[in-house]
Amino acid sequence: MPLTHTLVTAPGAQPKKWMLFLHGLLGRGGNWRGIATRLVEARPDWGAVLVDLRKHGGSQQGFRPPHTVAAAAEDLVTASGLVPQGAIRAVLGHSFGGKVALAYLAERAHTIETAWVIDAMPGATPEAAVSGSTRGVLAFLEGLPPSLPSREDLVARARAAGIDDAVGQWLATNLVREGEGFRLTLDLGAMRELHDDTLATDLWSIVERPPGDATVHVVVGERSPVWSPEERARLERAARNTSRLKVHTLPAGHWVHVEQPFVLVKLIEPSLSR
């Protein structure tokens, strides 16, 4: 499957082991370039694969519906040309990408040593508990005109809609120049499908009983709305029941990697085998 991706290595390094980095909904692989770069500089025996998941970034063509977490994981399983066969030994994902990481682990348990799930609640989310933030952003994007005069115009429109400037600037990275203006590259129908399936997918079994010999690390944002008290308690109970589940709670919201990038690097680096 034609997954656009970027390889990140330390200068002059020829790593034998690779880690997949999977972004959240509306993102792209490049969102994780800073953390990936710091990791491979600390561990030059490892390389990073920054993937644009289906219908994100450069991975737009050749992906048939349904657009689901399972389909996105299968794209990774069947993808050719990312790195040599069997060289992917770790996977990290944030939010939607965290659930894709868990689904991928279930398919590649014989080769994956460690999986990092960054503020992605593994269970299904009841409709009553769904945060309006992502749905609000999708509704905002759906209301945009076909062409915008500039990226700054999107940020201004987002601000007027009550969306934080940082999120607006991040959304503007999905614009491409077309003629005299800019066009949104995202397939918003596919985004809604992926969003809804992420909420409906239950992968607690993979977290509570990590497959193969893999260790699963779940990073929880202390201020994140993703986790209810009951789900946090379930995660802590699961960690007490198996040594192959590690829970890390950081002083951050949902965007843990933006708020605590250096702490994340220090957490992840020791988990990569030599």
C-alpha cells in the first residue's frame, strides 16, 4: 500500500532496528520529527519511520473504505519498502495513532519488542463521554470554502470559531497551494469515518494481555480529557497484573508530545534494546 513515509537516522548511522511513529487524526508523520530525531541521536543503532497513515499527509491515493483503525494497521502490515522485512521492532502512536499501534502490535507480536501508546484510551468511548473538540474541528473544516487566500486566513477563521491558534496553525499544515489560493488536502469524509471508528474500537485486551514478548507503555496526560477516572483505574489495575504493561502519567493535556517532548525522549530511550 502506498504509505508516504520519512526515515530519520543519526548522521552516518546504519540502524538495524526501526521504530514506527504514528500520528493522530488530522496529523502527519512529520509531527513527530523532533522527538524521533532526538531519539535516534541518543540511540544511533535505531532508526525512525515517520508514517503518513491512510488519507493523511501524502498517503491519499489507493486506500479503499472502510476507513478504520484495523484498516490503518493492516496498511502497515502489508506496506512494502518502509524498511527491511522484520526490522521494525518498536511502534509508537498518539491518540488515533495509538490505537493503530495497538492493532499493529496484535498483528506483529512476533517481531515487536516495545509499543508506546501516547494518550490513547484503548477502549470504546461511550457517546455521552465523547469530547466535542475533535468533532468541532471537523465541523469547522467542513465549513471552509473550497479555496482560501492564505494559511493565515485559516488560522484567523479557526480563532473566530473558538479554536486555539496553535491548533489552527497545525491545521494549516494540511493546506496546499492551488492556483491563486490554498486548498485543504484532507478527505473530511474519511476523517469522520476514522474518528468514529477510533471511538468505537475496543483494544483493552491488547493492553491488559500484551501479545508475544512485547512490553506496552501507556503514557497518560494528567489533564487529558481522554481518560475517565474509571478508565485510569482500570489501566492501573492492569499494570499491577502484568510486568509487560507500564503506565506513565505526565503533567500535560492530550498533546503530551508537544508539552513534554524532552521527558518523553527520556522515557522512551531506555526501552529500546541494544
